[in-house]
Amino acid sequence: MSLTGIASAVANRRRRQEAHRLTAPQWRPIGPLTVEVISDRLLVSRGDEYGSVWLASVVGLRADALGHALDRSFDADPPFRFEGPDVPRLEAILVDLLDPDAAVAGRR
């Protein structure tokens, strides 16, 4: 391989790595939230701002090893990350609503 080919391969690799870094989820803290779970939606509010997400659109839940953070993935929206002392309770509620069989079997 020529010197030009090697330089081009290195530059391409760096561009791919930078593109991957830019497309990776980037969590931005927005402060304390109020989260309410109803039978088919998750209601989130912060101050005067409100939002809701249909539970049917949740395609994944992932808790960190210590249970202090919960990542939720959706079929058409960006992921959310919840952090704080109430994360284990929120995870239990969501698992019960999203997958009752797993909740009954104790597979959380």
C-alpha cells in the first residue's frame, strides 16, 4: 500500500470514529422531573412544561448495575435517561406494565 493510501485510510478511520461519536446518545441533564405512570402513558413534567410518551412505544429498558439510572428507548423518539433514588421503583412499575410475565416471574 502506498503512503497516500495509508494516509487516506487513517483519515477515513478518523472521520468514521468522529461520526460515530457524534451520533452516540448524549445525555443532557435537565434537572428534577415529576414522572407519573398511568395505564398506557408516562407523563413527565418539569415546571410548566409537560410531555407524555405512550408505553406501547417503549422498545427497551436498561438499568445500570447499581440501579441508579434507567435508560428507555423508543421506536420513534430519542432515548430518555432517568437518574435518582426513585429509579428502582420506576423500573419496577414500568416492567410490571410492559411485561407482566417477567414481573411475576421476578425477572427484572
